[in-house]
Amino acid sequence: MKVMIIGLGSMGKRRIRLLKKYDSTIEIVGVDQSDNRRSVCESTFHIKVYENTKDCLEHQKIEVAFICSSPLTHKKLITECLLHNVHVFSELNLVSDGYDYNIELAKERQKVLFLSSTFLYREEIIEISALVKKTNNLVNYSYHVGQYLPDWHPWESYNDFFVGNKKTNGCREIFAIELPWMIETFGEVIKFEVIKSKMSGLNIEYNDNYLLILEHSTGHKGMLAVDVVSRKAVRNLEIFGENLFLRWDGSPQGLVSYDIQLKEERKLKLYDKVDQLDAYSNFVVENAYYSEISAFFNVLNGVSKPIYDFEKDKEILKIIDKIEA
């Protein structure tokens, strides 16, 4: 199988590394407009690289494309790939431009159109969701996710990648990462209240912090704080109810439950081995990205159905639009 990776930045490099780990027989080719990124990937991963998708598709028999470029480029790239009868794995889009057309085009061409939602594959999230659904009582939660924007990619200016853009801003990306698993766990959002502002001196044209109170269709409710100003990278979750107490610090070893009978906390061991990279915070676990790749190929091979898709994401983006309005 020949796979084209479009976008050879940090996410493209991650997908190449994990694809090689998943199946060393897969032939990978890369596409990026940056001479430096092409050169780095060519020498690091020993893959053939192209400056644009047109040349790659003309010279290579591509079966699968991973779209890892900036979100605002996804619409046209997805369409181009589908028109060339290529299955598509897309990273987060953050905007719904072209969704309806590409959904129908994928059906017409009988091609897989798969959308990333990596947190749905995190072992901690899977466990949290199972425990919440298992309890017979309503729960509340408090959840804070934040990190100072310049620290997201310390090797480059935040104005040089998509989180600096108002349309694909950092807070919007956090919402797009978190809301899919939160809705899967707690139920559809039926009501919310929001307070938002710009409180930092960051060179951005969007609100950099949000405080929300959410009510879910199940009766669960919670508080969600999202920001790009916290100087410490934070992911702090507490879930509490009459029969359940959980807390999670965002790390793979950090999920804790409270044993009601013994009156003590216990850490939940969910990983045999944790795959992490030094360049990222301890919240970033490569295992979930690998599991997501495996899930994509299972869908491609007819083994399973996707747990997330463009239809679901369209509804998530509508909620985010209302939060930002």
C-alpha cells in the first residue's frame, strides 16, 4: 500500500513515525511546500517527497492520504484526493467548509473519509466514559484545559501556524479536541452559559479564555475552563457524584478513582507501556495516535465502523460557533 502524507510539520512527522511502526511494508511519500520540511523528512524517514499533491498523484499510485496540513487547506485537499479515488484520513478541520460536498463525494466514490478525534482513543478517556456510564447516579464535573500559546510549538512563532489565526484559533482547537469525548461521555449539550474575554498581551485577535457551565441531555452537568494563557500546561478534571469520584491530571498515569468502601484514592493503571516524545508536555501520549491509525485501517478493511466522522464533527463545530459568538 502507498500512503501520501500531506503536510510534513509536527503532525505529519508523527503520522509517518507511527505508520512505520504500524506496518513497515507501507510505502510512504510526503508532500509539503516547504523545502526545509521536505528535506528533513526525506533524510530522517528515507521517503520520497513532493512539493505539491498534483505532482505526487501524477507520479505515484496513491491509495491513502493522511491530510496533516493547516486546517484551512483541508477542504480542497480532501476533494482533490477523493476525486483521484484516494481514501482520506483527515486531522482536525476546525471549520466545516466543504463538509457536505466531501461527505457526498466520498459516498459516491465509495472511499473512506475518516476524521481524527484522538482523545476518543485515549485509554484514560475510554475508562472515564465507561465509569460514568456505569454509575446509576448523576454526576457533575469541573474541567480546566489550558496552556500558554507560545509554548504549544516552542520551536516556531504561534503567529506562523494555525492557532494564531482567528478562524482556527487555539481555544477553538481545544474545544474541538475535548467536546467529542465529553459529549460521548456525558451526553448531548442542551444548554450552556459562557463568559469569555481576552486577558493576555498575546498578539492574537480572539478571546483567549472561556468559562462555561454546561448541561447535558442525561442530566449530568459541569464547568469547563479553556484558555491559551495558563503558564503551566494544565488538564485538570474532577468528576463527582453520589457513587463516583474521579480525578485526572491529563497524564497517562494520572487517573485516580476514590474507593468509597475503603475511603481511599487509587491510581488506575491503564498502559503496559506509554509512548511519549520529549518535545511535548506529558499530556501528549503517542499511544492514542497509534490506536487511531489502527482504527482507520480497520475501517478501510471493513473490520469496524468509525467512532467519529464528519457528520458528528459538523454538530460539534456548530456548538463551538455558538460558544465563540
